[in-house]
Amino acid sequence: MNKSMLQKTLVPVLTVVFLLILVAWFAGAFNEKIAPGLKDKSTEGLLLNGDYFTVEIAKEALFEPVSASITAKYATVISSRILARIETIKVRSGDLVKKGELLIQLEKSDLNSKVLQAGESVKGVRARYEESKSNFERAKDLFKKKLTSEFILDKSRADFQSIEAELTAAKQQLSQAKTTLTYATLLSPIEGRVVDRFAEPGNTAQPGSKLLTLYNPLSLRVEAQVRERLALTLKQGQTIQVELPSVDRIIEGVIEEIVPAANTGSRSFLIKASINFNEDLLPGMYARVLIPAGDQERLYVPLDRVARVGQLDFLWVSVDGQVQRRFVRLGKESSDGMVAIISGVKVGDKIATHISKRLLDPD
């Protein structure tokens, strides 16, 4: 009986002890413990060479990006000067045209008739002019010979001057009719590209109505509204940087015009900067003008001294003869192989170059 009770008591106790040991094993109670701190406090001997870089302050130019648009300096709108039906349109959006090239032909049968009518009118008046001129010359000869009166001479002179005036008016009407005839043929005033087309053959062209728009691709420029404090520091002829996000490029622009009046709503000045020709650029595209806004101090270190663990960047900093891992926040990279440090180091810190594999892999 006592043996049976002992067995009933011992089994639960052993079960509980086994469970406690199992829990302790999962919790790592039987693993070797490492005290907090560096795994190897003496890391001076782990440097493969003694090349150090001392962190110094460097000044860099500060730029303020300003939203801008690409526009065409030389752009024109093609419109009609007369009321006429459109016969043909030779171009469409995107077409390249040369100066003097035919763009639109309007109906001109009526205009041709007016030119012929004015021409015939000139012929009739010229015949009367020649007759009147002969009569006047004859009257002058007769008056010199005292064979006619002064009254007849004056009347011949008046008739001749009247016909001369009519001939001049008829010639002007013919010239006007020919000029009006040229209005039916719309030629390109510039060498450029067609932006848009607003009419089709068969439509009636109204005087002043927009038919086509053109621009010269070689005359592109950038326009931006710059806040007055920065705008007052700019000068005509100054070179500025222009960022083009759509083509992922930064180009140079030259300020050619600063409108000498501020926008009362935004308190900004309109700046216009010319840029070099680029076949990838079109009017209306987005750009950013980088306006100089002074200098700022930054810490720079060589990019090849920055190590990475996962998504974290760090540097090996020499402190009191030992090398410490210092996590840092990086800024922009420069073209000379340097990178800005936003936080993590200070002026005078010595950055080690190459660290052994054992230090890079703490495990």
C-alpha cells in the first residue's frame, strides 16, 4: 500500500521536473552566456592597414528647386485673314515644316475673279489716261501758238489730272486684289514643328480663327516663377542648372530675361532661361530650376569606407586605439567618390578603411 502511494506521488513529480528542464532548455539556460559589450574589445590588431580618414567639414552650394515649364520662344498661330472655305491642309500635328512651305490652301476662285476685274479696270482707265494726256499736250502746243484759249488749256489739264487720279486708284485696287489673293495661300512664317491642327478641309475659315500652331524646336527655354528673395539675387546672363525629371537629366540654362514686375498673388518674378536644343524636349514639359540659395556645411567621407548590414549603413571609427562600429545616415553622393553623412559621426573622427571579416560578422 505504501509502495503504491509512493509510485502515485513520484510520477507527477518527475513529470513536472521534466517539463521544467524542457522549458529551461528552450529558454537557453544551458547555452554559454556572453556579457554585454563588444565581442572582442581589443580590435586594434584587426586593421589590415593603418589608413585613416579624418572627418572634416566641407562647404557645398545649396540650391532651391523651383517648378518650371518648357516653352518655345518662337511660336506662332496660323489664322485666316479672310472668310473662305478651306480646300486643303498639307500638315498635321508633329510635322516638321520649312519657312515658306505651303500649310493651308483656301478657296480663291472669287479672289481670282476680283484680280481679273481690277486688271481690266486698270486697262480701261489707262486708255483714257493716254487719250487725256495727248489732248493736254496738244492743248499746250496750241496755247503756245496762241491758237486756243487759256480756258481750253485749263480744262484739258483738269481732265488729264482727273484721269491720272483714276488710274492711280485703279492700280491700287488691283494691288489690293492681288494682296487679298495671297491671303488664300497660308505659308509657314518660321521653320519649325506643327503643334496642333484646329481645322479640316471643307471647314469655313473665319478671319482671325486659329487653324494651326507652330513652334521652333531650336528656341526652347524654361520659365519659372521664383520667389522674390531668390529672384533678386539672379542676373541676366547667369548660368543655372535645370533638372528634367522626364528624361532624367540635368542641363545648363542661361537667364535671358527677368520680368521686372512681381506677381502680386505669389510675390514671385518670372524668370526665363534659354537651353540648348534637345530632341527629347517638347513645350509644356515639366522641369525644375535649381536656384542658388547660399552654402551649407556637410560632413563627407569616402564612399568605399561605408559598410552595410542589411539596410543599415555604418563606419568603423577609431576611438582610443580601438575600432567601433558606428551606424550613420547617408546623404547624397558626390561625383568624386564621397558621400555626405547626415548623422553618426562628428568632425575629427578617424574612419578606418578595411576591417577583417571576423569583425564584420559578429557571429
